[in-house]
Amino acid sequence: MIVQDNKHGVVLTVHVQSNGSRTERIGFHGDALKVRVAACPIAGVDIDKLIRFFAERFAIPQANILIQAGATSRHKCLYVKGVTTDLARARLMLGKEKGMVKG
């Protein structure tokens, strides 16, 4: 599932592609949202850009986004506090297709 409800927010499943010309949502990779990040995957720079991208998209503080799993992997699970499934789906332009949202 790309977006799952959580007690105080949502969990996003994300596949990160580094070294892009800009940070943007580019589609899907299996059961994950694919995001191209304008940074090299060194010293957490790509994670910072990824968190900034979602914080801006959801209009929340960066501190509300935590890496739950996959900090050193391309496949990551992000916990986003204070965001509903509906808001996440709307801001990320996700439909209600089978498997895209659980909640």
C-alpha cells in the first residue's frame, strides 16, 4: 500500500531515485510512490530533500515526517504526522485505485 492510515497520520511507502534534475513525484514503482530526488544518496542529503518535498506538499513542518524504515535503502516508509489519507491522496494526486490506499 502506498498510503496507510496511522493513529496520528499516515505511512507512505516511497521508492527514491536519486540524482534527478529536480525533486518530484514521477509515478509508481510496484507498491510504492516513486519520487525523483535532486540529490546524491550520500550523508542523508537525499533524505533531507525527500522530507522537504513532502513537508512542502502537505504544508506541515519537516519535523512531522520521520523515516520509519529504509533509511539507507531506495525503498522507504515515511510516517507523516498530522496528515489524513484523503489529504495525502489529494496532494500526491493518487486515485482510489485498488492497492493505492488502505484505510
